[in-house]
Amino acid sequence: MKGTWPTAKQGTAALAAADHPTDLLIPDRKIMHYANQAYSVRTMRHSPRADVPTMRSCKFISAILMLSAVPAAHAEASATRSFTFEGLESDYQWYGDMQHAKASLLQAVPIGTSFWGALEMLEKAGARCSGVAGDPRSARCSNAQRITINDYYPADAIWTVALHLEDGKADNITVTRDVDER
């Protein structure tokens, strides 16, 4: 009988002898029946070789992993989140505060940043930058986005950032927002 598959009757007896759902899931142990004696895996479940985790421990471990991953993912996302004018407009629509928008811009382009680096960063964020006629030490960057006013009327939100060059660095950064309701 050793090395043979159990019959249907023996398989039913094996299911009856298994008092825990994981008893039948342990791959390297078999339930054997010899002369109406059932040797169940339940005697091995508490042995040092019982390496199958219970369902309760699996839930606990997965809960710990999920809770520890959420703050790390949030910190990583906020650290890698780059400045964009779409984000600036979204924040403005949410907060409705121009001081918050200016603080976001100054966090992305702090005063004292390289002038050309500041222009490059603003262009990467979606702005078009150009020099100011008559003032070789100033630049103006603008970004226009299509928005909806009062849940129906289309309009353009136009963000304008003015930079002044002082000793090769960005100085006196100003930001304005205009709405064009055509």
C-alpha cells in the first residue's frame, strides 16, 4: 500500500481526519491510513517542521507590510513630485490663495537660483520664456491652460512669472494669474 494513491473512500477519511484547513495544504506530508488508524497531519502541525503559516499570521504580516509601505510611498511621491503649471493651477483652484501659489513657485525656484537654471526649470514645467524688450536683465515666462468657470463656461488661465537677473542669479520673482473669458 505504500506509494499508492488513496482510494475514494480513503480520501474521504483523510478529509474527515483533517481538522484544520491547512492540514491538506502541506505539500511534503501525506495523510496515511493503515487498518482504520488515521495518522493526521494535526500531530505534525505543532512540530518544529510545521513551516506553513496560518491564515491569521498571513493577514497580520500583510497588514504590517501595507502600513509600513504607505508612508514610504507618500514620502517618495512628494519628494519626486516636480513643479508644473498644471499642478499650480490645480492647487490654486483648490486653495484659492495666490500666496500659496507664490510659495509653491518659490519652493521650486528659490531666489538666488541660477538665472538660466530657473528659466530652464520653468520651461520644463510648461511655460514659454522670453526676454523683456528694453530690459536685458529681465525675463517673462507664461503658461496658458484651458479651464472651466462655473461648471460650464470655458476660459483660459494665464500664469505669468517675471524674473529679474542680478549677478547671474534669479532675483525678485513675481507671479500673476489672469483669466481670459472669451
